[in-house]
Amino acid sequence: MKHKIQKVELFIGVIIFLGGLLTYGLGVHQLLPVPRPDLVVYGTTLIGIILIFMGCDIFSKPTKEMQILENDERNIAITNASLANAYKVTLTLLVLVLFALVFMGYMSKVVFFSIAGVIAIGQITWVITARYLDKNTS
């Protein structure tokens, strides 16, 4: 399952990356009805590169020792705790930056509600997952 997700990330990353380069090469970005068409090229290219890097783990082969350590319950618990902590820190910083930008006047309504929606979806997902796991492990 893990390799399937990485293959999809890699494939989509290559498509988006090439799409970003093609919009620049063919001059299509000039015709797009967006306020800053030059940022379309940078944005799609950057997203494609990030997805390619995320999917590149598929090319690494873990050794037998790495596979044993990966499946160790203690390491899994440590990884889960660190991911939970990183999620909390990221969410806190995102909220602080969001409100700092609002109060400084650099945030439009559309962007504000988009980011606030993403934060809300993340929190709802966290609550639903916690309840589901709590119910199934009890």
C-alpha cells in the first residue's frame, strides 16, 4: 500500500511539474485569467517538485535491520508521538501566522476562509480519527 501511494505521488508530481514547464514554454500562462499569471508557472513547478521528492522513497530499498526497526513497537510509538507533536506545533504556528497576517492587513477574505477551512478540516479529522481509534482499541 505504501508503495502504491508513493507511485501515485511520483506520477502526479511529474505530470504537474511538466504541466508547469509547458505552461511557461507554450506561453499559456499569459492567457490564464488570474491576477498574476507568472506565479502559475512557479506554483505548479514547485508543487510538482515537492510531490516528486515525496514519492522518491520508492527507489530506496530498506535493509533487513531497517525493516526490523521499522516494525518495532517502541519505534512506532515514538514516531506517532513525534508526529502528533509536530502536528500540534504546525497547527499552532499556522493559526498565529494567519491572525498576524489578518491584523497587519495582508490577508484577503478568500485566503483567510480557505486557510481557516483547512485548519477546521484538520481538527475534524483529528477528532474523528481519535474517536474511531478509541472505540476500536477498547
